[in-house]
Amino acid sequence: MSTAVQSSSRKSWRLAAGFAFAALFCAILLGGVSAWLLGSVAIAGLSAAAFTFNFHIPAALIRFFAVGRTTARYGERLAGHKAALADQIARRSELFAATAAAPAVRQAGWQLGDDARLADYLDDVEDLDYARLRAGLPALTLGCGLAILIAGSAILAPLSLLPITLLLLAILFAGNRVAKAGAMAWDETRSLRRGGASRLGAAMASAVPLKAEGAWNRECSEALAALSRADSALLGLRQMQAMLDMIGAAFGPVAGVCVMAAAWHAGRQGTELLAPMLLAFSWLALGETMNGASRILVAVLRRNAARAEVGRWMQAAPAGRRGSPSDGASPCLLRHGALQRCAPDSRAIGMPISLFLAPGQPTVLVGASGSGKTSLLKQIAGWIGDDAFAAGDRILSAGERRALAALVLHDAVILEDTVRANLFAGDVPDAALWRALEAVEMDGRIHEAGGLDAWIRQDRFSLGEVQRINLARAWLSPMPLVLLDEPTEHLDDAQGVRVLDRLMAHLSDRIIVISTHRASSLRDVRTIELKP
């Protein structure tokens, strides 16, 4: 995060905290002054002072505190959301970059291409983004309000501190139990939802064979049963919240009664009860804020669960970044004498093969579906496995190859963004972007869509057009190792040959590996046939 953005974020958080304290201050004084006014009017009504009692000033204060509370609450929301959004500018880009580099994502293929998994991930990121707004700031203001009223009670009604302290300890004890049980319930809910949704999705995708085997009803029932158990676990968490809210709702009235009882026990009567009455109703006003304690607690639970889950996605990502080559040199060739092919789950595939990859002589991997072509590309790129390749007089680890490789998978995804952003080319000039689009025969289609800054999404393009945008990304990549997975898929034969010839000529100084179902028409290539 830049210094300017950090400074703006800190200012916004300070402003949000100021509004939060102002809202709490006005809410407490609104209740206290209202009770003080009612008490004063009642006392004055029993004496001659009723004729001289001036109720305009306290009435004006009540209106002032009511308007101030509403204004401060809106100010807190605006400033708090502005601060949270400012924090996201850096946090999300860093978080997504680290996640994209993590082994769990590399092994999953395209970065979080599964919609359900992506939705869960974005929910987790949102829980992290707004934890400070949903938990940190409310907890801070509530704690300060408690401290102020406890200090006031110690001065005006010391005896009331004993029951108030006992009640606070009871709330803390209940909150601790809810936190422990709630964490387990939330983890169970997430696990059951994820498992049930995954199983239901798999059943939907295999509806015909499952129905033919008579297993459709069973699979759907078990998937829905998992989702139902998730709802039951979430209901348990809601019930625990309700219990904590019930105790919290009783806190304000009980504290107020304790203050008045302590003042009465101390012998205060008449006008001497006005100050304790103001304090008692201030406790009542603070009790309304205590009703949000369960929401603060759940926000903390969600933040902790999200932090753990995102941490699992990002595990070992820093180590992968440390593995990038220090001298920045590009390999002139890569070789491995006996590479044991493996699947993303580390299962061995077929017999070991010998690889010799050099610029100017593309290597073509030929094999049927399921023969492990894509897995081998990932293995060469360092996405799966820990194999070391020789590069001249150096040894390149998986992490070092990741820093040098552009892996262009066939299951291309169009982001809902501009054409420029979808080309993944950073600060490349517009002329170079158009040359890449022209080379893959997509320049006319992009002109029709509105140019490089047109907003696009997946459903606006055919599979062939998506594949050609994918190949434009390969054209623009500066990486010395380019791995193309089924580059001509969804293209007709003539167009596939034209586009691939241009791409090979443009990348002639790079190490190129291509996977395909059938023998390639490219010249001067080394072909490796793969079998499962």
C-alpha cells in the first residue's frame, strides 16, 4: 500500500472511530438527560418550583443528542466503509497474488476456476476486509463506554459495582463458551456446505449415468442431507447468539436498577437522586449497544475461520517466491534424464521419460485424453511436483521454473473486465496489444466489442474466440518458457494452423512445449507420445 493510501486509510479510521464515540456518547446522554428531565419535572411538580422550572434547555439537549446520535451513526458508516475500502486496495491485490502463487491453487489448475470454491474464497476475503469494521470498531467503542459508566458508578453509587461486575463476568463467561462452541459450529457449517455443494454439483454433472445406474436419488439425497446438517449447525450457532443476546439485553436494565438501589440505600432522596437517575438510564442506553455483542462475536469467528482458510490457500507461497532465480538469467535449455510423470495428487503416471527442451525446436506432447499431457506441462512449469531440471550449469527447482514459465491452459477464462486487463500484459503499448490480437485473428472482433478498453465477460465470446484471446496472452508473455495446452482446441483446422504458425515464429527464441491430441503439422519439432 502506498504512503498516500495508508495515510488516507488511517485518517478515515480515525474519523470513523470519532463518529462511533460521538454516537455512543450521544446515545448515553440521550437516555440519561431524558430520565433526568422526567425526574426533575416530577420533583418540581410537587412543589412551588414547578412554576419556575425551565424545561426548554434539557428538552433542547434531548433533541440535540437524538439528532447527534443519528448523524454520528451515518458518519461512522460512511467513514468506516471508506476506510475499509481503502484498505482493500492493497490487501486484495497482495492476497490474490500470493494465493495465485500457492501450491494449492497451482495444483487445482486454473486459479480458483471452480465457481463454488471462488465464491467461498471471496466470502472469506470479505470477512477479513470488514472484520475491523464489524468487530474491532464496535468492540472498542463498547469497551470505552463501559469504562466511562463504571467510573461514574464508582463515584455516584459504589455499591452498584458489585452486581454490575458479577453480571459482566457472567456475560464474559457466556461469551467465551459461545465463542468456543460457535467456532466449532461455524467450521462444521462450512465443511458440510462445501461437501454437500460439491457432491450435488458432481451429481448434476453426471445425471445421465447416475440415473442409468439407479444411483441418482441416493447421491442427491446424501448431498441435500449434508446441506441440511449444515443448516442445523448454523441454527445451533444462531441459538447460542440468542442466548448471549438475552443476557446482554438484561444487562442495561439490571445495571440501571442496581445504580438506583445503591443510591437509595446510601440515603439519597429527592433531588439527590437525579444524578444517579441520569447514570442509571445511561446504563440502560449502553445496554442497547450490548445487544450487538453476539454480532461482534460472530464477526470475530468468521474472521478467524477466513484467516485460517485463506492461510491454507496461501501456504508455502512465500517459499515459492523465494525460489525465483536471483540472477534473472533465462535458461538456454532444460533437460531431465528420467522424469517420473505425476498427477496433481502426486500419483505416478506411466514410465519415466527423458526431456530435452531447447529454443528453436518446439516439443510436442501427443496423447489421448487422460494420458497426462496437461499434468506434464504443469510439472515442467513447476506447478506440481518438486523435480529439478538442469539448465546449462545450473539446476532449476520447481519454484525457479515457475518464475520463468508461462503456462497457457486450454480451459481459458475471460475475466469480467476490460480487454486490456484480460491480455495480462501490464504496461505493453497499445500497438503491441493490437499486433497480438491480429496474429490470433481477434482484432476485428475486439474492434466490434469496443476496443481495448471495452468491458467484456465470458458469455460474450465463443469457445474459439476465448481460446484465441488465450493465445494472445501467450504471444504477449515475456517468459522464456512457454507451455501451450491444446492451443488449437475449438479452432478449425485451417485457422489453427495459421495462428499456431504465427505464434511459433514469434516465440522462436523461447523454449516451447505444446500438448495436443494428434500429431502436429509444425516443422522442426520433437514429438513425445504419452500413454496413461
